[in-house]
Amino acid sequence: MIMPNENIKKKLKNVNQFKIDKNDNIIDLIQSLKNTGFNAKRLAIACEIYKEMIEDKKCVKFFGLAGALVPAGMQRVVHDFIEEGFIDVLVTTGASLTHDIAETLGYHHLQGELNVKEVDDYELHKQDLNRIYDVFLPNKVYEGIEDYVTNLDIPDENMPVSSFLKLLGDLLPDNDSSILKICAKKKVPIFCPAFTDSGLALQLGFHHQNLNLNHFKDMLKMVDLAWGAKQAGVCIIGGGVPKNFIMQSLQFCPNSAKYAIQITMDRPEQGGLSGATFEEAKSWGKVSQEAKYSTVISDATIALPILLWFLKKSKKIS
């Protein structure tokens, strides 16, 4: 907040007209971007905040993932965040998990042309192809997932969703990119508060009609994790239900988020959660008054790999 007689000009410094030298690496790039403006600066600050979250051994790192990241080719990026220890708790969508299973079972999302206006979507439908902007997913992929789901042996039909996802991660074949698999291996809990809103859940419901996965136990477990965190850090990709599930848990805990990062294309003006600012979150007690935070208005398929690259290089240096 600017005080009435505060001299603003004394706090200002020159914008860095940075250049890239042939020997520069990602660390050099981020350090240079920190002294620029707009979302370049905000991305650089987000990188430094995440690095500080990792170095803070008391910090529990909550990661919210929404959007079609796996279809766009970001499965391994999210996998590596988990493998490197950069995520302690993952909250995501059923769609993300459905696409993750598809790739883990050996199916693939297919690249399309850049000019999506030339695509005949009705013709795609007749050829059993589903479009996700400029990526395509054949119906046979869902048929393969269905075959896998049909044969699952589920020992407890009333287990929490997170416990089922751990079971699924354990049962899936070995794969060096699978999000479910690496979470099971690293014992990183996956919460999916809107699990039934997905192709995976539909197929489970069709073929395991007595299944009644418990969402309320997950809600309480998430609050317990947030309550027990001496320091809390959040990284929100996209927003949506995963963002709210994390933030509402922090709202009722003694320690609100000390670190907060969001990468989104949404804006706050329409009042939707995905574009809601961290300043607004302070009014709910979700983010600490003294928190370090940065919102990057960017396509996550651009910003998230840069963030991971920076963190991996920083880890090697330290």
C-alpha cells in the first residue's frame, strides 16, 4: 500500500534491456528476466519463489493441476516435478488422470495442424477422432482404458479417492512418464475432488457399479495435511476445482500460504476462482499477509517447462 507522502520514484530502478549471450543458461535467463517487466518478470519471480519453497524444509508444497497438460505433451514435465521432490501434495482433475493413464498404457495423443480452422470436426467424429484444440485422441484409446478398468480388482469399494489412485498407480505398468506411477512410488498423495467428472470415472462407474469412493475422507485428509504444515506453499496451474480444494483447506488452518504461485490465462474481472488474485485470497485467510507470491498470465505449456528447467538447474548448483 502506498502511503500519502511516500516517495515512489526513489524505489524505482531501470528496466533491464537484457540480451542472451551464447553461453547463457536458464539461470542466467531467469536472473535477467527478473529485472524486466510484465509477465517475464512475474515468471522470473515465480521461479525464485518456487526455489525458496523447495529450500524451506518446513514447507509443504501443494500443487494444483487443471487443464489439458498431458494431451499437450506435458506429462513428463509434471512427472519430473514429482520425481525431483518439488511436489508434496498433488491435486488434479479426473481428465488429467484419464489422459495420464492413456499414455501410461502405451496409447498416444496425436499432433494436428496449426490451423485448426481447416479441421472438419464432423469428419473427425465419423473417423472416431476426438479433438482437443490441435491435438487428437482416437476413440480406441478410451476403449483400451475401458478394457484395463474392467479387469481391475478393487479390494475396498468405499475407499477414499486418493487411496484408489494410489492403488491404481501401484497397478499400472512401469512407465518413465506416468504421473500416477511416480506419485505411488514417491508416496505423493493425489487428490481429485471432482473425480466423477472424467472418462476414467465413467468407465469405473459402468463396470464397478458398487463402487462408492469416499470424497469426504479426502476432504478431511487434505485439511489435516494443510493444518499440519508448518509452512505452506502453493503452485496453481490453471485454477478450477484443484485450486479451490487447496485454498479452502488453507482457509481453515492456522498457517495460510507463505508462498504462492499461479500460472493461468484467466482474469479476475468476472469473479471466477481461476482468475482470482492472491491479494483477494488474503481476505479469506488463504494466503498470508506477508506471503511471497506471483501470478503469471501465461499458457502453462510455455511457462511450466521453463519453471521446471530452472528448478532442476538450481538443484544441481546447490
